[in-house]
Amino acid sequence: MMELEGLTKFYGETCALRGVSLTIEDDEYLTLLGPSGSGKSTLLRLIAGLEQPDSGSIRLNGEDIASLPPHRRGLGIVQQNYALFPHMTVFENVAFGLRWREENPVTEEAEITKRVDAMLDLVGLSGFENRGVGQISGGQKQRVSLARTLVTEPRVCLLDEPLGALDANLRERMTLELRRIRDTLGVTFMHVTGNEHEALGMGDRMIVLDGGAAVMIAPPEQVFDRPQTVRVAQVLNAYNILQGRVHEGRFDHAGSMLPLPPNSEGAMHYAIRFDAATLVPPDDPTALIRATFITSEFTGGGVTYFLRGPDGVFEVERHLSRADPQVYKGGQELGISWAATDALAFDSDGELIVSSNMRGAA
Amino acid sequence: MSMQETTQKSALLKRNKKFALLAPGVIWMMLFLVVPLCMMIYVSFWTQTTFSISSDLTLKSWKTFFASETYFGALIRTIRLWLIVLFLTFIIGYPAALFIGQFVRNKTTQTVLLVACVIPFWTSFLIRVLAWRPMLGKEGAINIVLQKFGLIDAPIEVLLFTELSVVIGMVQIYVVFMVGPIAFMLARIDQSLIEAARDLGASSWTIFRKIIFPLSLPGVVVGAIFVSVMVLGEFATASALSGRKVNLLGNIIVTQVGSLKWAFAAVIGVVLTAVMAVVITLLLRVVDLRKEL
Amino acid sequence: MNQPALRILLAVYIAIFIAFLYGPFLVMGIISFQQGPEGGPQFPIIEWSTFWYKHVLGLAPPTRVAPLPIGEALTRSLTLAFATMVVATVLGTLTAQAFRTQFKGSGFVFYLVVLGMMVPGVLLGLGMSLVANQLGVQRTWWGTAFVLHVVYTFPFAFLVMLAIFNRFDQRVEEAAWALGVTPMRTFRKVTFPIIFPGVLSAMLFAFTLSYDEFPRTLFTGGPDVTMPIAIYGTFSVEIHPNLFAFGVLTTLFSFTLLTIYGVLMTASIRRSQAKASGIQEDIE
């Protein structure tokens, strides 16, 4: 178990992390989502010991490791660009840690071969042992980098945007691979990413980092369904966020009176998930707001429609399993409708207003 | 241990590590570069008599320098020769660099050409200078060839043991220092930039003036610094190829040291340093050396 | 740039340019076969002979031309160049290592180091001998001259290493630390092997510069001469073709070394390529 408490880091005047506290359980897959500049890489580097925090503590199984240099922490890190040793073969890369680490190095060649082979087998790289790292593909490099770290049996494995440099196809495959490898070994993964799909799809729990602070720590479904603050909803990139004011029990957004979930009198922000909204003809009685169609984009399993609403762009996502994709013309007027229970309301501090029926639903 | 202490300690450790890395180099340069230069300035104010030198401070050596036609003349000659050599190395070196850096797109050929330029450096500098003598002399290779082809009737005598021979020798030796940096900068230019300009209808001359030359300018400056530093401090080429007729500041320093006139040598040294400082400062105005690396 | 006419023009130009660089070389080669011991360093060749080569190697009968002090002076020069190379490369690597992260005063240190290659040799030689006089220190090639050789070559080594470190990916080191390997061992096993080609060229630079250095050595070398000083000494008296024979011999020697280096490099590249393609076949 790893406990971070009040981790703070300044770069000159800029605050990269402000008092981040969290607990990382054993044998869990933790994802850390944040936009660029949110401090996610900094947090990882602090944990790994590559940077020093200005204040706060890092405890691993009760022992404070904040003052230990990186090589005494027993943590693994998989870098974004893989950082393989260019002058070694795949085998030597993976064997490096076992062979040369300070604590408890493996001296028996047979033992090294056995463990490296087993690890290469696990990541699906058997037969690549003698290749130079310049002669393998990006996805294979990614696996070597992972194998190199995992073979040393780290207590926690930190992954810094591990899929960032891969193409979409490979990324999807590696997503499954990563989960399988983690389940096999039972080692804790802390996976940093800027991609909300990755964060939502892979983690047992996820952390949303924004402006150097952990703004929400919860299981992915919960983060997705009920973002704790407006910022979280924004980071998730899955919500239309509307500004307005409550007026006679409805939410007044640029003249459109939207239905509110119960008990949300003080609401200042209103959020509706892309996939909770549907497009209807402009004169349909269920239409809550009117919008002008701009364009649409296929995302594989669905279509995302972009519309100009009363105050900014409105996105509607439609899964193809539900219906055939509708084709609209640019400039076409449409109505958008949704169920009042799907809407989320946030108060003036940006905090989610938890209504009674939602509590019931949870 | 509290967090505060830990951080302070690690920051201190980092600073100590940096200090340990820097200290040897900095101390070495302070002791053997800065101290000697300061000493030179100091000694230039010492009292020099024919047979001895004493540390009583005086401006006498300085007055002698500026009053003497020979010495002040040497300063003027040094500057003139430096400007001529700098100009010639640029004029002769730039087209060569342009060919290597822009027209040869094959990396191997580029390397071969650059290595070909560098190979002469594997022969002792002094021997290379001396090799100009049988080349330029009255019965030297150039005169023999020219006479054979009937281009001249009598051998050209001004070729050797004149200022011209010194200039020829220096240009040949130092032109490579101009070619190298310029070719390096030229080779770094993104070809798509030039293609884009061509697509927009720019003529070759415009492309050269507006894109290629400005981008190669840092190379020109670095080359100019190399050439200036070496030419201003020169004395060997002058004494080997001028038959002691062309005296540069460097030559005077050597003779003064030979006759143990330390204070006087120091004065000339300080003058030379000042010239050098002005030249380098001006050149560095054009280009930030650190950024170009 | 792709202008056929201009390209041809410049190609011709570069041929002339290289001829200009090599002209004196050619003359040097021819004159070195001048008849000896009466033949002087000028045209025409009285009679082709290898006398001056024998003279350089000490195989010719004694004549009025003093033999070049090859044994002692050359040994001194090589020793000095070797020591300079080691110290300059170590200093250059250390300083460049410090420059990998930002620090206050980096501009000052940078220009202080670079100053070492900018100050003309005469000035530094003069300054150093003044200091030696003042302190009453004997001027020797292994003392006062050596420290100046380092002042001169250290900046070159520093700049080469700086360029190498600029291209070096810090994260490779971090990866090694995170695997539990100490920084010291990481430097030995990861950093050093990666930067080694750079270190080698820094060493080559330092060695060549020091070996051929003479304005600094002239004032500070003391009574025992190095090779360039011995050659400089012949300026004041008559020069003989033995110098040119020596020049040809040393050039050939450097050529041989360079060729061996080139052949070894090519061979190692080819071997690793062959190995890689072989493995590829195994898998497919």
C-alpha cells in the first residue's frame, strides 16, 4: 500500500502540484487522468524519486520513501518514449535490472535467462531476444520497456502515458494486453494518461488531476456518471456544460428553460452527457433547446454530431447499435432533447449537487 | 527527519554534486588562464631597464609602444593583414561550403569532402607553412609551371618573402576553419523551406539572399571567430614566409621575450588582447554562440 | 538548390579549392625525394633519392645537417599529447555533465571555458611565463606547457561533449535508476557506452591539437623541446628537405591510423547489420 500525503511541488513560481493526497492499494489498476499541464507527469516523477517534492510525504507500506533516491525505492517506471538502452539487445535490456541492481542482484546466468524468457513470453516477445532495440516496432518497444520494468518485480509499476506514442489500432490491443499482464502478475499499476477513454476503460479506480490537485478519486463508472465538479466533467470530455441560473424551478440557459434534477435550487452549471442527448426535429415537443447542425464525425462505434447551441458548441453522441446514423445538412435547424434525470447540476463552487433520486440510484 | 530537512538536504546534495563537477574545470581555467592574463596586464606596468625588470609601476612601456613607429606600425599591419585574410577566407571558403552543404545531398560524399579538407591538419602546422617556400620561391613550383606554359617570361619575385606570401599561407591554412562551420549550418537547412520558396516563384538569387545566407550566418560568425583568433595571434607564418620582413604583433612579442623585455612584451600582449576582445564581442553581437550548439 | 549549371561550376570550384589545400603537400612530397645531402628544399630536383628519409630515421651517414631530434622530441610530444588528451577529456566531460541541467552562472562558466580556445597562444604563453617567473617556478614541457595545453584543448573537448549530451536522452538514465541500479553503475553501464563515440572524438581532438601545439609551448616549454618547437627552431637556420621527409612520414602514419579506424568502424557496422537481418529471417 502506498500513501501520498500533501505532495506539493513548485517549479520556480509555478505550482505544479498542490497538496495531492491519495492511497494506492495493493493489486489494483489505478489510472490518472489529467489534461496536459495538470501535473500528472510531475506526480509520477515525484513518486519515482526523479524529482523532489517541496513538501508532503510518500509512504510505501508505512515506510517514508520520500528521501530515498530512485534506485532504492523498489518502484518501476515505464517511460513515455520507452527509454530503452540503445546499445543493448532486447534480452540485455530486460536483464539489465536483474543483473546490475544494487539490492539483491541475480548473479546466476541461468536464473536471469529463465526469468527474462518468462517475462518476454508474457509480453509476447519470445524469439526477439537477440534483436537490437533499433530493429523493433513501436509496439514491441513498448513491450520491452514494460518487460524490463516488470521483471524486477517492482512494488508499484508507474506508467507514463504508455500508449501515447502508439497508433489507434495498436493502442486498443495494448489496452487489453496491459490488463492481462497486470492480472497475471498481481502488481499495482499506476497508469497516467491524457486520454479519457484509456482512463475510463482500464482502471479499477481513477484519479482526475486538474491544476495540480486531485479533484476526484473514484471508480471510473462513478467518475463518468457523476463527476464531482464541473472541472472533472470538462476533463472527461463527455459532457456538454451549460451556464445559467435557476428560474422558477427550471435552469435558464440563454433563454432555454431546461428541466432540473430534484433539489438543485442553487445550480449555476448544468451538464448533459454527449450520449444522453438525442437529436429531434426542431418543432418536436420534447426539444429542450434548438441548435444548428455543423458537422458530424464517425468514431467507429458511433457518430458524434456537432451543433451550434444558444451559447457554444453542443455535442451529441449516438451509438450505432441503437440506430442507423442520421444524416443532416450543415446549417440545418434541429432540436435536442434529454431526460431530466440524466442532467447534472453544479452549484456556484462548481460542486455537484447530489439530489435525492441520484442517491437512490447509486 | 522532517520533510523540510530532507528537501533541504537533497537540494544541498544536488548543489554539491554540481559544484564537484564544475570545480575542476573552473579552477583550472582560473589558475592557468585568468591568472596569467591578469599577470600580463600587471607586468605591462612594470619598469623595464635593459638588463632587468622591477615591479615599480610605470607607464613608460606603454608610452614607448604608442610613440614608436615600428611598434604602432606592427599593430596597424596586424589589423590590415587580419582583415585581408578574414575577407579572403570568407570569399574563398563560402562557395566551397555552399557546395558541400547545399549541393551535395549524399551524406557520405559530404563527409568525404569535409574529411578531405581536414586531412592536411594531420601534418604539422609548421611543416605545412614551410612547404609554401618551394612553392612560391623564385624557382618555386608556381613560377616553373607558369614559365613552362609561357604565361610569364621572368619569374615573379613578389611571391615569396613578402606580405603576399604571408597572406597566401594564412589563407590556405585557415580557410578550412571558415568552410567547416558554414557547411555545417548549410547542411542543417530544411530543404522543404527552399522548395517552398521555389514553389512560390522565388529566384535562386532571392532564395540565397533571403533564406540560405541568413541561415548560414551563425556558421560565418563562428568561422570568423576561429580565423580572427588564429590570425591575430599569428607569428609563425609571418616569420617563415616573409623572411622576417613582415612583423606582426605576435612576432614582436616573440622577439621581446627572446631578449627578456618582459614588460614590453606584456604591453603588446595587452594591446593584442584588447583588439581580440573588441573583435570577438562584435562578432558575438551577431550570434549567440551558446544557442547555436 | 538544384541548378545544374551552378552545380557544375561549384564542383569545378571545389576541385580547385582542394588542389589549393593540397598543393603545398604535393610539393612537400616531391621535395622530400631531393638528392642529399647537398640538395636544398627547392626545385629543380637534382636527382631523385631517399637520402632525406634515411636522414630522418638516423640511417644516413653524419653530415653538416643536424638530424631532427626525433627520438626525444617526438617521445615528449606524444607523452604531452597523451596526458593532455586524458585531462582535457575528463575535464570536458565533467563540465559538460554539469551543463545538463540549468544553473546560475552557467553563462560565466561557459565563456570562461571557451575563452581557453579563444585567447591566442602567444598571449597565454607570455602570461604563463610571467607567472612562472614571478613564482620562481622552472618552465618545463610537463609543467607549465602541459597546463596550457589543457587550457587550450579542454574547451574543444567540452564543446564536443556538450553537443553529445544535448542529444543524449536523460530518460534512459532515469529508467536505469528506477530498475534499482545506482547512479554510478548507471553511468558506467548506460551513459558511458552511449556517449563513448563522442568521448572518442573529444580525445582525438585534444590529442591532435596538443601534438601540433607550439605558440604556448614556445614560451613555457623550457629547455627540453617538443617536436613542433624543434621544427620551429629550424626557421632561424637553413631548412633542409629532411623536414619534408619527416612531414611525409608523419602524414602517412596518421593516414594509416585513420584508415584502420575507418575499416574497423565499417566492419562493426556491417557486422551488426548482418546480425540483425539474420534474426529477421529466423522469425519470418
